Amino acid sequence: MSRVHAGSSWQVVAAAALATIMSAPGQTAAIAVFTEPLLADLEISRNALSTSYMIATLLGACAMPLIGRALDRYGVGPVMIVIGFSFGGVLMLLSLVTSLWGLTFGFIGLRMAGQGALGLAASTAVAVYVTRRRGLALGVKTAVGSAGIAMSPVLLEWMIRHLGTSTVWMIEGLAVWAIVLPLGCFFLRHQRKAARYSSLELESEVDREPTSVSGTGPTAAGGGIAGGSPIHQWTVREALHTPIFWIITAGVASSGMLGTGLNFHQIAALGERGLTATEAAANFIPQAIAALVVTIGVGSLVDRVRPKFAVMFSMALLAGSMGLLSVVQDAWTAVGFGALLGASGGAVRTVEAAAFTHYFGTLHIGAIRGIVTTISVGSTAFGPVVLSLGYGVLGSYALAAAVLAMIPVLVGIAALFANEPRRRSVR
């Protein structure tokens, strides 16, 4: 990557981390604190609210391939500005909701713009504009962003108690406009600066030795000029025909589904192991701390080892957390469960963003990761249902989790034996 990119890489990481934090209003952890007030205000059943949320999550996920292609075509800056404006507007409109139908449409906007699009844009920015120690940069971005999201329910719960849901929705919308729109402008300026520098750099390469250059879009900077030879940039179609794409995607989906399911039923699952509701709720703290530490460590690890081994590691953490639930006996053993669960979620998100850039390049990374994000966001809609069905059949959350742990185990084994695609120089 050019010197312009290297010199401002940590500014990109900081801006992307802040954008990730601002996706909190669309994340399950933040939306969960609105559950009880919404049930009372709208006079709806819990099943109706859960169904509304599931449908909204699935529909919101469907837009991610389009968002990914827009990121490839127009760049992070313009797309983030549109996302920020839309996200803030949805939050403002939610303050006026008086029915389940209106809430469902609002949830679609939150899941599409918040959990999906804004998070995708933030991680794509780091993947495209940072090349030196990219894994570490993605790890820092994910760790800081996840920590901010994890802390948001505490603030939102206090605000709801004192101000009410409608006012808090409005405040969130204003905050998104005030922070995300300037971040989009920052990435737009960075994008233009990078494009100008890359043009000069390519002209210099042509003056020294004539060669063909592939990739002219907004994310072409960082397309891989090595020794004057462009590196092949994988298209979406090519990536979809590789086993490693589906293995990593399966890992991300497994983490999304099982992690969301465990978090959704955490109070009940730890309650059957003897913890009080307060102790079970407090378990989110070690999850957040472990995610912060491990995500940075895994990001650095991805820079040094083949990504498929990092996939195996993240799946081992997830399987371990699900198996450990059955041996939880008190608050201290519950900390181990929570730490492993938080670590697995942070690890797989970092691995995914770094691995696809490593294997497939940056020219089409938005479209490639847009498909992954669709599957990942969609998987979170089924997590609570899958674990609930397991509990209904087996009579125990711990036993259901132990059985479901076979999913990440199988994904990890598949990663071990998967053939890795190789990026070749284009002559």
C-alpha cells in the first residue's frame, strides 16, 4: 500500500472502530433493553415481538450483497454517508411507532443499516486501506467496536428509565447523524487522496516498465502492485467456487447463530446451573473483556499464520464455550464460559475480514463480504429458536449446547483439510 495509506492507517482504524460502535442501535445487545418497554407500550406479546425481530433480521440481511457491491463501486465514503443518513432517519421514525407493523419496518431498517451495512462498511474500510499488519488493524477495530457495543446497553437502559423509549430512539438518531455522517466525509476525503496518490504511483510504474494494471474502482488502491506486476483480484463468482469461502462463511454463521442463541437464553441457561439472574446478567462483562483481548491477539496472529488455522482456533473457542456450559457450577466457573464465548465471537469476526482479503484481494471485497454478511446476519435470527428447540427436546440448555457444539467442531475440521486459493501475478 502506498505511503499515504501507511501514514494514515491508524486514523482509518480509529474511524472504523467509531463507526462500529455507532452500529450499536442496530445490534441485538442494544435493542434487547427496549424489549420490556416495547411490550408494555405497544401492548403486544413476547412471541409477536420475537417473530417481528426474526423477520426483520432476515429481510434486512438480504440487502447486504447490494451494499457490498456499492462499496466496491463507489467506495466507503459515499456509501457510509448514505448509510448514516438512512440509519439516523430510521431511529428518528421509530420514536413515532405505535403498532407492531411500524415496529417491524423499523427493525428492518435497524438490522439492515446498523448491524449489517454500517458494520460491513467499517470493516471494509480497514481491509481496503490498511495493508501492513492488516490482521492486527482489523483486530483492534473489532475489539474497540465490540467493547463499545457491549457497553451501550448499560447507558441505554439508564436513559430509557429516565427519558422513555421514544426520546431515546430520537437521541440515538441524532447521535448517528452527528457522528456517522462526518465519518463518511472522512473516508470520502481519504478515498480521494488515496486515488490521487495511487494514480501517480501507477504512472511511475509505467514509466519504469510497461505493464497492464487491473482494477480502477474506488478500492483498487491496494489491489496489489508487487514488483511492477498486478496481483489477480478474485471476482465474487470465483470466490464462491472455492471451498475456503464456504468454510469461513460457515464459521461466521455458526458463531452468529450459536453465540446469539446463547446470549438470548443466557439468563435461563445459567439459571439452570444455579446462578441468580444478576449473576447471569453480569456474565456479559467477562464476555466483553475476553472479546477485547482475544480479538487483538487473533488479529496479530492472522498476520503470521495461514488464515485457515485461525478459523480452526476460533471454532475451537466456540465449541469449548458450548461444552463448558455443562460444567458451570457457580459464578466463577461461569466466567470461564463467558470468556470463551466472548473470545470466540471476537476471533471469528477478525479472521473473516482478514482471511477474505488475504485470499481474494480488495477489488471485489465488498461484494464478497456482502454475501457473507447476509448469511451471518440471517443466522443470528435462528440462534434463539435453535437453542430453544434443543431445550424443548433435551430438557436442558447445557445438553442442547453440548450437542450443538458439533457444528463448530465440524467446521474446524473442514478448515484443516481445505485447499487454500492462491493469488497469482498477472503477467
